[in-house]
Amino acid sequence: MVRVGIDIGGSSIKIGVIEDTNGEVLSKEAIPFIYGNIKENCSNIKSSIDKLLSANNLTLKDVYVIGLGVPGVLDKNKEIIHNAYNLGFNNINIKKEFENIFPNTKISIVNDADAAAICEYYFGIFKGKSSAVLLTIGTGLGAGVILSNKLFCGSKNNGIEIGHMKIDAKGDIRCTCGSLGCAEIYTSAKSLDDKMKNLYKQTGDKIILDTAGGEMENINAKTAMDLASKNYEPAVKMVDEWINYLSSAIVNICLFYDPEVIGLGGGIVASKDYFLPKLIEKVKSQLIIKDEYEIKIAKYGNDAGFIGAAFACDM
């Protein structure tokens, strides 16, 4: 048997066919996400799954479960998605949508950050640990929390929305949720994307465009990290500010949950050589509890979401 995992993000949908026994990815692909259009996204996902299964000489009869990881708040039965601001989805029975196109296959829904944490718990940096928190840094800031070897979703099973905890009381940038001062406004990769693009628009500095490969649409968080590593002062200042905010979020997490490991996931971790040592030192300097908290880069990277989604029904 195999499992199919799906990770829906604000820019793309990642889909993988996974070996049931050991989590090995047999095949995978990413397809574009269409904002706010559940029907068209489902149709495209169905086509992708059919193609991936066929490439492995498999059919839906060989699939134990289709697991779906989604951002936003799920209802207590993990069927209806509420307030997925980055997707344009609200009050959608996403489980029913998938059961309509896969009527004879088990469907499992989980928050996307929880899915990534589950992947790392079974196969990655959390293996053998009883308490851990994974931060997924992308369009927003997600978090999956493992406590006492169980996925922690809160008393009402709503999940943990660390990205919307307030870390700037004087914040004047409005989050997609409608509030001010949310952590993800300052700690997401998108926050660096936007600031870097704005810097280029304001200065027209050729070094920014050159670092992005000559294409303005490629100016992003990686551009900021690359320039900061070359001591380009505006980028150094920008990334240092991002590190300050992220360290504050991590310190709060350590105080709330006392985890053995804090994991970091998302495309931005490719720049770990530059920012991770600074981040670790910043966290240490702010903690009142002087225990050594491990801060590690997630093992499974962009695959963690769909792998964990496929195994969430076991948790």
C-alpha cells in the first residue's frame, strides 16, 4: 500500500505518493494554487494524483489514505476549514470536497504546520523526542506542537496559531487576519520578500536586481539573505530585524511549551548558514530559563507537509 499526501500553500500545492511503511517518497510534484477556487484546485489535484499513481503503476485501490495539509483553522472534526486567509478559503467543508472526487478512499485533513511536525516526529529531527515545536516559515508563520508524544491541538481541537500571537504592541501593519502586531507579519519569509522588493523600488540599486538573477519578480527573502551575507548594509539591517522578531517568537514558545527541540522549516532555511548562528545566540540572550533548547533545521524541508499529512491519521 501507499499513501498520498497533499500540502496546500498560498503559491503552490505539493503532492506526493509515499511508501506506507517507511515514509519514502516514490514520486511528487508541485502545481500552482488558484486563490479562492476550491473546485478548480480539487480538479487539478485529482489530475496530478492520477498521473503520479500511474507513473508508479498504481491506482487508487493501492492508496491507504489521502492526507491533506491546509493552513488556517479546522473545525473539531477536521472537516471544515475556517479563515484560511492566505488561500481565500473560509467555512469550506474541504473533506466533503475531496470525498466527492475520491469517494472510495479514506480522506484525512490536518493543519499544514501540524502535518510538517508529524513528518519530523516520525522520520526527522523530532524522532525520539517527546516534546517539540516546528515553525514553518513561508507565506505566513505556522506551528506544529508535539507534547508528550502527541500532536497538541488545544482544548477545542482548533490547532495552534502561533503566527497570530502579538509580538509588536505598536505594530501598524495589518495582518491578513485583520489584527495588528501578529508574529507572521514580521517573521514570515513573505515579510522579507515584500521589504526587499520595496527597497529595490525605492533605490533602484542594481546589486539587488543582479542578486535576484536580473528579474524583479525573483527579488525575495533569499535575495535579502544573500546580500546580507555579503555585508550589503540595508539587507543586513533588514535580516537582523527579522531575526530579532523571530527570536522573540521562539523565546515565547520556549516559555509556553518548554520543548526539547524547536525546528525551523520553509524555503528560507536554505540560508541557514547566515541566519541560524545569529538566531541561536539571540534566543539564548533573551531566555530567563537557561536550559539549552535545540534549534534545528527540519530534515524534510518542503516535503514535510505532504509526508506528514499522509501519516496524520496515525497520530
